[in-house]
Amino acid sequence: MGKLTAVAVKAALANPGTYQDGDGLVLRVDKRGGAYWLLRLQRDGKRQDIGLGSAKLLTLAEARDKATGLRKAVKLDRRDVLAERKDEVAAKVTFRAAARQYHTENEAGWKSAVYARQWLASLENYAFPKLGDVPTGSITTADIITVLTPIWQEVPETARQVRNRICAVLDYAHAKGWRSREAPSGNGSLKAGRGLPRQVKSRENRKAMPYVALPSFITALRRKPSYGRLALELLILTGVRSQEIRLATWAEFDLEARLWAIPADHMKRGKAHMVPLSDAALAVLAKANAFRLPDTDVVFPGLAGKPMSDMTLLKVLRDMSEPFHVHGFRSTFTDWAANEGFADAVVEAALAHKTPDAVQAAYRRTTYLGTPSQPGARVKLMDAWGCFCVGGAVGTDNVVPLPDKKAG
């Protein structure tokens, strides 16, 4: 028979301390007024403390009934009640929820706002469609491989980042008690050559289209208009990275000045970049404006008006049976510019590359943009590149003009 009585429990609630009822049932009252029932048991030679609930909600008789059921479960049925409870909690925490909480708690300590945004975006694009609604506690190595397989060879660097970030979220979930074990290791079953195939060298995945083939490619690209194809065409004409195209908003473009001001948080190096717009680039923007969605400022929207996935651009190439990589068009542009005799410094500035020489970087402040009355070398470079890409036929006369930026 227990040592406590209902009267004794009522009195104990006003006096902080630990009160034994017997057979491991304990009432604890803390100094802040909190009171709860606890059952202390031995399982496989190890002590387990199992919470039963608030003593202000659970009577002594109810606590004893719960304690009796748990003793039977542990001692006779050999169940690990604590592990079962953790699994129940984990079942309520999805991978999406865990990833967002991990991101919120850690983003302040990351190297830049760009990295923080890229970190979550990579999971939104690749992991959430398959794992987003799956409880963290039930995600297996096979589930992760299912996510990675479609991109493992196509975008190997991104795939490795996604793998590492999925594992970081699962380790975080384990530390929070939402998952009974740590994530599979990138050096174990998720290593290339084990659970995943060996990746081909990155240079093979970034194969560039020969510039002599580019005009006919753009002609073919225009046969089936879509946001993905328009985005790829503007990427080619401006020499930017896929991220800068996908995140572009209408507010970044000054059409009258023929300039695209890419904000720092959209750039790889975290430094704002100005891109002069050729007639060919303006024509693409005019076409995009004709398909403009009313509820988003994104120039080339994906689902629900949000920026499209970087796989969208690669899919355009694959649908056209082209073996080249999206990033390879920057190499195509570089090869063409070298053949045409444009200065390396001008081309590097157009690509937003960092000047390797520290002394030159300190003293070379020019953007090569010039003025409206005297266009600089970069303006001439991009105009010549645009004319080459479209074979000299921009076709702006048949394109819907863009409205004035201030008019909305």
C-alpha cells in the first residue's frame, strides 16, 4: 500500500520537495509551484525516470493506476517506454518543421545572408518534395538516396550540399529527441561509391556549348516559349549565374538606363553587380513581361510565384537533348569574347569575378560601364554578344514594350 494519501498530496503541493509513495512512484514539487508525478524503474540494469503528468491534473489514484500499467509494460512486456515516447514525439515533427527550426536557430552564425538563404532553398527545392511531410524519426538512408539520385550526377556539388544538409537536420532532430539515432554518415552508406554511385568529374558536368553553335541553339530555344526558356536565354545574354536569374525581380531592372542592378544578397560573392542590357536582353524581358503574373515581382516565377528551381534551367537543356551544363554558358561567353579580342579585365568584370591580384583589386575601381553619352567597354561587350547570340536579329519591333518602372 502506498505511503501517500490524498490529504498528504494536497498539503505537499504547497511545500517544495520530493515525496515517495512506494514502488518507484514519486511526487515532486518545485520552488516555482510546479508539481508532477514520476515513476522510477530499473530496465536492463539502468534506471529510467518516466514522467506521468502534472500532480495538479492527475490525482493520487490516477497516478498509481498509470504507474501500475507502466511497471507491467517494462517488467513483464519488456518494452522500452521512454523510447516509445520519443518515437511518438518524433512522429509529430516532420522533416520540413525540423529543417526550418534548425535554419532559424543557426542562420545568424552563418557566413552571409546569401548562404543562409541558399541553405534553406536547396532543401525546399530538392528535399521537401519527398521528405517534407515525413517524420524525422522514420527517415532512412534509402529515403535520402531517393532524394539525391536525380541530381547526383547532374549537379554533383549541389547534391553533396543537399546530402550534408539533410544529415545536419537529422542529427539536430536526434539531439532534440525527435529521432532515436543519428543521421547516416556521408562517409558511410551515403558516400559516393557505396550507397550512391561515384560522381563523374565536375568539369564533365559543366560542359560548355561551343559558341559557334549558340545562335542556332537560341533559335531553337525560342520555338516553345516558357518561363524556363526565357530565363535561360536571358542568362546566356547577360553572362550571369543561374541563381541571379532565378531570383531576379522586376524592381532590379532600370529599363530606361538599360541596366540590371543585382543586389548583393543574390550574388555568389555577396557584392552588388551591375549588368548592362543589350537589345537582345531587353527583348527577352519584354516577352517575360507579356506573361507577367499579377501577384509576384519575380521575373521568372516557378510554383506559387516563387523563384524557380535551378533544375528548371537544366531541364530545358535536357528536354532539348543538349549535353551541356547551365553554368557552362559563362565559359561559352568567355571563349567568344577572347576570340573577338575583348580585354580580359572587361570580361572578368562582366562575369563578376574577383580580381586575383590584390594590388589590382585595390586600385582598379572602374566598372567599365561608362556613361549614357559614352558607353563603356562592358556595354559594348554585351551589345556585341547579344547581336552574335541572336544572329543580329533581335526582333524588338514585334515585342510588347515594358511599362515604365515607376508606373508599377
